[in-house]
Amino acid sequence: MTTTSAPAGTALRGVGVGRRAVVGPVAQVRPAPDVAPDEPLLVDGAPATPAHVRTVVERAFADVAAGLRAQAETAAGTVRDVLAATAQMADDAVLRGQVLTRVDGGEPPVAAIDGVVGTFAAMFEQAGGYLAERVTDLRSVRDRVVARVVGLPEPGVPHLEQPSVVVARDLAPADTAALDLTNVLAIVTELGGPTGHTAIIAGQLGLPCVVRVDGVTDLADGTVVAVDAAAGTVTPDPDDAVRDAFERRRAADAALAQDTGPGATADGHAVALLANIGTAADAERVGAGAEGVGLFRTEVLFLERTQAPTVDEQADAYAAALRAVDGRKVVVRTLDAGADKPLAFATQPDEENPALGVRGYRLVRSHAELLDTQLAALARAQEATGSTPWVMAPMIATPDEARDFAARARAAGVATVGVMVEVPAAALRARDLLAEVDFVSIGTNDLAQYTMATDRLRGELADLLDVWQPAVLDLVATTARAGLEAGKPVGVCGESAADPLMALVLVGLGVTSLSMAAGALPAVRYAVRHHTRATCEAIAGAVLRARTAADARAAALALVDPDVAATLAL
Amino acid sequence: MAERTVAVASRVGLHARPAMLFTQAVAASGVPVTIARAGGAPVDAASILFVMSLGVPHGEEVTLAADGPDADRVLDELVTLLSTDLDAPETEPAGGAS
């Protein structure tokens, strides 16, 4: 069905996420079947009788429902519920009955399925909110049933029998969740962006990932490819030279991981190297390589459910995370819901621009109890463990918001309070924010989104979202300068902290801590350790003088120690 | 025709998991049941698609209707189900559907 379109050894180019490189066979995530609605069902070359079509359609619905139920049984949490509800849609007697009535009337099966699914999809879309989101599930039922009826493989994530490079046009969050991670070597997509769901999840799992690779879905299943996240390339049928180079990089990475000392420049200027986590289980996996946790995303605890966790549940979860990192620094971010992370019990379903709406700290306007419960739980975890976590609020735009948050947190009993800098307004007035709080932490992904007025989920605009964009770097510099003046810590916890080259720029600007996916720490530690603070400052100065994102990156690279650049494949 | 009117107790309304558990219970009962919002047309209560598209929010009343010798018993069971908060993740599917 598909063929290898590129000659052996010719690299397909995309945008890399992470630095690692692997070689492995392609496993394509199968797309929706491309079938004409009036395609007749043929039996031995002749159109099937309506009675035969009815049997085939009935069996297709039953098989799809059974398959989804089986998948649901092996899944957990939200994914299990989504799969179970999707299975029940495939099992729906009304849906099936209406399709069969149309088939009995002589309508081609695909047209009949599309017609009935379309009616329900329109009904869901009209209702909006939660129901509109379920249209994706309904369409996945449609795609699966149609594939069964016409005898094509069922679309979706394949069962991986060997370690594989998963290739897809795009991966929905549920697809990603359905992957058998033990056999995923890398993820490559034709669409998506470097800060989309797939890229972020791949980063957390330490999987190399390349997005926006044109033509990659044309590769046949089983084609061996070399995926280089650092270079953003996918090379079919790599030669021995490529394999050897990858092996040397793997060995170098393993050597880098041996160094777990505190982060510092070559001349001993300390830069705290921290890990980002979402759950207490993540905290347990934070190894000796991290000096603590720079970003504990608490929303994971909330996203798993349809009502807010109680103060006891939260206190237990926070205490477990604090114990897991055992006395090291932990920065807890309060609930960051809304926009692309809706909550059943707090999000307003009818926002036209959710990224600009009631999200992050702004939820305090309508649901103050969520924040106060969370702060009370954190205070309890602090008492139970004897640790003293820091706490920070997301999506702060004004000093008044910072002051209000600090007052609430301190009243609850948390001593060290900070805010995130993700909104340009906060970066521009970082000095005023720092007058209200003890520290700030820059979220570079959202800061780029809001500075460049570019939706993080629009992969085709990835060039605008680039954190090397001079305007974004100016705001990071402004924030870092305010921290130096106030003598207060300024951290970075966005994806850019994980890029060893950008890490040098951030250190040069005056950033005091870098928090990233744990897997990115060794390379960043190595880069920082091999440059003096003065060199980092020279790199930062050169970067700020650049006019474009590409110039900024090139200016940084030109000043990096060549041995470091070679070792890290910068 | 037996009828019951009951307010939906689940905090997210009759969506998602609550809708799934409710329609499973209806299907498992073997009795045809309809469900309607106040002033709305009754729909097949065993269809998750129909029940979800009603979009019943938390606290709103719905009317269940059924016929036959088992109608009263089945409707009473369904009323109990709808009066329960079905959002809690630990809630197990009632009625051992399908």
C-alpha cells in the first residue's frame, strides 16, 4: 500500500524535540480509511445483497465495540473511561439500528454509516462544550467501523511487537496514551509542533521525537530509520556510518549521566538543575542528577477526575512527592487548568478564546475554593513531612494578582511564594512582581505563545513560537535583570531550559535555576560545567543583538566551546 | 405506563461516566425505557448517544418512563442510580451491563 519514497540515506527533515538519536523499524499509526461513500460492498466482484451488507455492518459494529472494550480493560484512568465510552457508542443500539435501516433500504454501507454518524456529530457539535469534544470519539467509531466493513486494517495505534519508531500524521492525546511505551523507540509525526502534546509527552518520557516531517507517513511499515532528534532528521535505511555515530552519541550520553554533581559554571557559579514532575510517581523517578523539583505540575491530580480531589487526597499526594525527593527543593505550581487542559468542574465550556480566558490563577475569580483547598493541602503536607516546599501560581499578569496570591499562600502557612512569568505583561513588570513575591519562574512555552500571539497547538506556526525569537528573549532578559536587581531567584521551567545551548544563554542572562524533563539534565549540566559565567554572559549579549531567531541561535553556537558542541551534537 | 421524575445528582450532569453507567443499567434491565427533559421529547434511555445529546446538567430533573410488569421495579432502580453521584472514579458499573 505504501512505498519508501526517499532513496536510502536521504534524510527527511523536521523539527526535533530532545537530543537523542535511535535506529529502528517504522510502525505507522494507520489513518482513517479513505473510502468513497458510495463504494459498493463486493462479493466475488459483484455487489452484495442488502441482507449480506446488513450482516457485515452488524458484525463490524460488534467487532469494533469488542475491540475497544478490550483496549479499555488494559488502560487506566481517563483513557480507560474514554475508551469504554467509545466502545459503548459503537455498541449503541440506536446508532446501529438507524444504519441498518438505511442499509436495508439499499443505501451503500459507508454512506449509511456517514449519514447516521453525521447526524449525531451535528447534534453533539451544536450542544458544544464537553459534547463537542466527544465528536472525535464518535468519528473514531465511524473510521473503525468503515475500515472493518470494507476490509481495511482498523485505524489507530498498532500493536507493537518489537521496539519501533512510531510514525503518524498526528497523534491525539488518547493515541499517545494507548501506546505500549516499552516498545516505543521514538515518535515521528508529519504534523504537530515542538510544543504540542506529543512533543511534550515524548520529552517527559525521554523519547526522541521529530515533528513536522514531510513525507514520513509514506514510509512502509518495517522500514528501518535513523531518528536524530538533535538534528531534526529521519533517515531511511541508514548506513553503518550513521549507526556508528549514533552509538558513539549513546555512549557519550551514558558517560554524561555519570556526573550528578550540583550544577555550576566552569568557574563555580551555581546554577540549580531541577526536574519537572507531574505526579508523586514522577518524583520517585527523579534521580540523583536533579537537585530537586523546579516544577511540580499539580493539575495532573485534577485532570484524572470529574470532581476536585479533597484536601486529604491532595495532602497525601503532595506529601508523597515531598518524601520522594527527600529534603531537596520542590516548587509546587498551583492548579493550571483551562485552555488546553479543561476540567469538568471548573472550566467554562463556552469560552471563545480559552488561552486568553479564565485559566491558571484566574480561576480564583470563580473558584477560589480550589486554590484555598490546594494551599491548605500543601501546608498539611509540609507539616506531615517537615519539608518546606515553595509554591507558585501560573498565568499571573499583574502585581495585584501576585500580591493576592502571596497573601493567600502565606495565610495558609507556605513561607516561600512565587509566581510564573508567562504573560508578557508580567515579564515587562517583573520588578513590580518581585516586590510582592520571593521568586519568579519563567514558563517559556506560554511566554512565546503570548509574545508572538501564536497558538501553541498550531504546528504550522512553529517558526513563530521559537523561543529563540528575539522578542521572547528580550522578555526573558528583562525578567532575569529584575531578579538580579532584587536579589531574588529567577528560574526557567519551560522546554527551553532543556536545550543545552539555550541553557547557556539563560545562565548568561542571570537565570538562577533551570528545570526540565529529568532526561535532559546530563547534557545541560555538561554544557554549563564547560563554560565560565563570563562566557555565558558573552553568549547572552551576542544573542540579544541578533535580529532573527536563526541569527540568535547561530550567534550562541559561534561562542560555544567546539568540543562541547561536538559532544552534544549541537 | 409507569413514570418517575428525578433530579440528576452527578456533578458533571448526565455526561461522560454517569451517562455510560446509566445507559448500561438501562440496557441490562432488558426493559425499554425512555428519558426526557422537562418539555422535551422522550428518547431511548439505553442509547448513550441520545442520552448524552440531551445534555442534562447537574440538578436538573428528567422523566423516565417504561411499560410492562417490571416497569416499576426497573424505574425505581434507575431513580436510585440517577440520585447517586456517579462521578466518583471508584463507582463501579451498576447492573453488570452487557
